[in-house]
Amino acid sequence: MKKIKGFSLIELLVTMGIITMLSSISLSYSRIGENQLILAKEEARVFNFLIRAKVLSIETFGESGSPCGYGVHFEGDSAILFKETSPTNDPQCADINYAYDSAEKFDQLRLDSAVSFSYLGFHDLVFIPPQPLAVIDADPNKTEASIRIKAIGGVNEKTITITNSGQITD
């Protein structure tokens, strides 16, 4: 009598079941990982947008015709970089309002649709050179504010904090 070598139907079904279960687990983990990567990427984009406003404020200080500062305005799921200018072209910038108006728009950043701002501790942030000092929501007494970015449908959240001395941390 010859021995037949091979796998039985039961062994093949059990193996396929295990492979299917492991595949579904790995797919769900990769989706979670993908959301965390998108969240981290968007946090870095917002952080760099804030840094850009701060750097522009420092770079243009003292140049003729330069703005009084640069700021970032948050509304909805976007951020707008703006030039804070004097309405009367006052070189001392005594008449600026430390707030965004549409004529001052310089650039815009839109968040990925997979994330949103879950908390905005301010709407306008203006960096005033040469230090640069940060004026939060046109209130010189406000010393700190934060932004939280959250993945839609997720529990993870990233926070960016800004102080009135111009320090930006995540």
C-alpha cells in the first residue's frame, strides 16, 4: 500500500483561516498607523507655517517698506499667513491692529481632510520684529495659547503651544 503525501482539507482550511485573520489584523493596524502618520505630518506643516511667519518677521526687519510683522490667522481647517501692515504707512507701526484682514493675506495652508483643529486657543498670532515678540489675539496680556490637531475619527491629538515671547513648541 502506497502512502499518499499531502495536506488534508481540514489542515488547508485551518491554515487559510489563520492567514485571513492575520491579514485583517495587519490591515487594521496599518490604517491606524496611516492616520498617525497623517496627523504627525499635518502637525509639522502647521508648526513650520508658524515658524515661517516668525522667520519672515525677523528677515524683513529694517528693510524699507517692510511690514510691521507677520502673522497667522486660523479659521476653520486652514491657516492664513499675513503681513501686518500699518494702514497709514506709519514706520513706527503705532496704528496696527494685530489682527488679520483680507487685504493682508500672504499665503494659506489647508489641513488634510483626515485631520482637523480640535481646539484653537486663539485666532490671530502676530510676530513683531526684531525679537520677535508674539501678540496673541491682539491682547498684549495673553502669555500663551495652544492649538490641537486631531485625526478625524481617531483619539490621537497633537498640541502646538505658542508663548508671547515667540517660542513655539509641540
